[in-house]
Amino acid sequence: MTEKAGAKIIAGTFPGWADRDFPAGTEVRHGKVRDIVRTGASLAITASDRISAFDRILGLVPYKGEILTGLTEYWFEHTADIVPNHLKRRIGPRTILVRECEVVPVEVVVRGYLTGSAWRDYQAGRPISGVKLPDGMRFNQRLDAPLVTPSTKEESGTHDRPISGADAVASGAVEASVWERIESVALSLFARGSEICAHRGLILVDTKYEFGLAGGELVLVDEIHTPDSSRFWYADTYEELFERGEKQRKIDKEYLRQWLMEHGYMGDGDAPAIPDEVIAEVSRKYITAYQTITSRIFRPSTVSIEAELNEILSTINRQE
């Protein structure tokens, strides 16, 4: 399957739910990509087509919300034996119904390769979330073992900050025993993701996990192994490109980050206008990621936005 695989790009996109779409008093929260609606004892989480990079919302990408939701549902199913997740059921193309958890206020990043912000820190002589790597490493080099590199969870518009696991515990963000469990589970999830991706001809380079607590039980929340939360490279050309010191072939959001950096933007000041052809290519990469990982053809849903909204409203009325 090539990087150009996927459905025809269309103009229609979904920016998210507006507060006016819901009955008065309904609690609606808007994140960078997802909108969260309280339905009683549960939450309805809708993945919009918003695209963010460097902690800024920068536009809309066709089909993105459907793909993120479908991939997360796929990975929840394939990792449920490692750790429980918050999914109850899918209630729309972009929406899942989940049980409410007390979210651990730490993003858990697992890295298998020296790239991205970790490479930039390494070049600057800084440790990677408190971990000092050996001298002489190269761009995109595989690490001897995956690293768990947490960061803070900041509000939209504010950059997340890398911290160490010890810092996370010392700050009171997470108890020591819970953090120990999180580290173990995160590495197991990364190993499972790497194994499945390898069978699809991909490398899971690095990824972000988020966890919550429900009745004292550790629960996987948010998304997992999507192009928003992970980097994926093609395995068949990794060694050749690494030896030549060239960029890897990728099917994730890093394509957009790279375009932004090449145009002088890393999150500060005004973002450059993103051309339509760049947005179209981002959409194609998301579609390719879905099809490659799941071995399923992506077909955009025919369910209307209004029908999906009505299903959420019905769920609110049932107070699930």
C-alpha cells in the first residue's frame, strides 16, 4: 500500500460541537481535537477534524475525526488484555461513550528512536525527561531500549513540558505506586503496538499514552497509536535512510510539523497559512495509516452530523 492510498479528499470537515447544539446546562468541554459531553455517569467523546501541532489548533483535515476514533477503537480491542480502557461503546462515526475516570495529569511518552523533540534536546545537550543518553548518537537512531519520557499536561495554547518520572511523583501529580504501574503498562502497550505494526511493515517510533483511575484501577484513556499521538515509519527503508542520514518515510502528523518548521514555525507567534495541498496530503497520510494498521479499507461514514448529534442527545436523555 503506497502513501497515496486512500479515498478521494472532499471539502466537508467537522470542526466540533458548538455549545448551542446542546440543551441548557449540558457540560461540554473542548480540547485541542476532542469535544467531551457529559451524559450522566458517562462521557461522550467526539474526535473533530481539528489538527493541532506545537500545541496550537491550525485547521481542519477531512476524515480525521473518523479515523482517530476508528483507530482508537481498534487498538483498545487489541490491548484490553494488558490494561482496561474507558470505552463503553461507539455511538457515532466520531464519537465513543466512555466511563468517567480521574485522569492522571501526566502525558506518558514512550520513545523507541532518537527523533523529534528528543533529538532537539539531545543536540542541545539536554537530558530527555531526566535521562542522559550516551554521546555520539545519531538522528533517528534506535534506542537500546524504549524510554518512558513523561511530560506535563498543559491547557490548549500552552506548551507541554518534559519532566522525569521522579518529578511527576515529587510534584504530587501521581503517587509512586501508580507511576510504577503506569511505566510498566506503557512499555507493554508499546511492545504490543510495535509487534502489530511490524506485521504491517511499519515501525512504531514513539507514542503518547494517557491514563486514568476508576475505583483505584488503572485505566487507559483518550487515544492510542493514532497519527495524532504516534510516529510511524516504513520499516523497509529505515536502515537505508538512517545510514544516509536522510528523513524517514512517515505516515503521521510529523509531515505537518516538518512543513511548519521548514516555514519557520514551532508554536510561537502566528502560524503560516497551510496550503490546501498540504492539508490534503495530511488527510491521505491519516487514511493510509488507518488502512495499513487495521488492514481495512477506510470508507467515510454516511451518518450525518445531525444523526450523530441526535444519538448523543438521546444518550444524555437516558443518563447513561
